Amino acid sequence: MKRIKQIAANMAAGGRYLDSRSHVLSGANNFRGGLVAVMVCLVCPLQTFGQTNDHAGEGINIARAQPIEVSWGRPRPIIDGLGWVLGTPEKLLYWNRRVNNHHVTDPTVGQVTDYLASRNLTDVKVRVNEYAPLDEWKRLVANKSISPGWKYTFGTLTHLRYVLLPGRLIGGDEYNPYTNSVSLYSDVSTIGLAESAYAYDIHHRSHPGTYAAFQELPFVAMWHESLAKGEVLTYVTLQGDQQQMEEARRILYVRYGLQIGGNVARVFPDGSLAFQVIGAATGHWYASQENAEYHVP
């Protein structure tokens, strides 16, 4: 009823607040197409993998039968301070001081766990600014959803990266499909939601290990990134308010631009930073255009 009243108020004010799945995905698709066009013009006719979210919004279940397991890392002022500094490039690209700030607040964690519970992803573990290599290895071994062939090859390499390049220090929120864990280092709920949406995607694959392994190939990861973007936009439209929706666009479009720029840089490494800057700038521009278009005074 509260949601219906909000929509009615927006309509009475003549606003164009985005409140339908098709409208959300339409704007996201326009951004994706425009950003790809910019990258293609700058380099060569590279084909990216990006589609609309075929299962966005499905399986919504607000009833939370089981709590999500959350594990918090101990405060380490020196390490976290160094991590904050090392995360400066991402802060600048997103233009958001909360990215890789290694101080994740309860509201951010709550939004991530609410999403996971609403999608019945109660087996996913959330690690908040935590470095736990031994426990992560145990989760990899115990994960029955991924076949041993993938777990002990790509899964082991992914775990080795986790051990040698700890997110607790260098940042980088991520979902690890081999351990079925979401690691949060940024106090930005949209980033955590995007990683959790990847978990939702993985859980709906008949061959999750194969799917996860292929995401390591250049440009292939844009597939799940597109699905995650559409899923989060749909979720925030249904569960959030206008302010949350506007931040979601800013974060997701910049994130998508950075992903494209990073993939182009894997093919043309000489201009890696330039491609990412262009991708982020394009994302900021598209987000500002859509936020201005759909803003309700």
C-alpha cells in the first residue's frame, strides 16, 4: 500500500519516476549500447557480450526463512588505513569516498543480506572487510555446487589470488562462486548488491563451474555484468526510493564502463588507464542524463 501511494503521488506531481521493469532495462540498455559505441570508435570493432537480464525480478520472496551468515573482520587501523589509500584510484573513478574505504556500515550490510534473503540465497556467506584464507579454502572444498574439476583448478587459482592479493588490503568487492562468498570492502550498497546479483545468476546455472570459469575470458564477463546490472536496477526500483535509485544508476553505469574499459585494456594494455577513465566518464554522463530525466521534484 505504501508503494502504491508513492507511485500515485509521483503521477499526480507529473513525475516520471521509473517504476517498471521494462523502463529500467530500457534505460540500462541505452547506456550499454552507447558506451560500447564509444569504446568501439576509440579502438576497433570489438564485439562485447551484453544482454538484458532475462530473469531480473524473478523469485522475489520477501519472507526471510533463514538468516544470512555474516562474518566481520577485526578492526586493523593501520591495514585499513593503508587499504583506504590504495583504494584512491577507485574512489576517484567512482567519485565516491565510500568505495574501498574498508569501513562497511550496518545499513550497507543489511541491504546486501536483505537482497540475498529475498532471493533465497541463504547458503551465501557475507564477509565484511575480512581476510580468512583458511575458512575460504574450507568453503571451496565443501561447495558441492561446483564440480571438483573446476574447484581444484580455477577455484584454486582464484583462492591463491585471494591469499596473495588480499582484498582486506587492496579492496575490490567480489563474489567468489567457488567458495560461494561475497566479500565487502566498500560502504556502497549498490556494489554489494551487484556482486550478490552475480551469486543469484550463478545459482540459476545448470553448470555453475563452467559458467564461472568462462567469465575469466576477455569480454565474456560482460554477460554476467549486464545481468547483474539489470537485476539490481529492478530490485532497487521495487524496494528502494528515488535517492537510492539515482545512486544505483551512478554506481552501476560507472562500474559497467570500468568493466568494458578493463576488458579493452586486456587486449590493448598500453592504454589500460585511459580506457578505464573513458569508461567511467561515460558511465557518469549516462547516469546524470537518466537521473535528470526521471527525477521527481
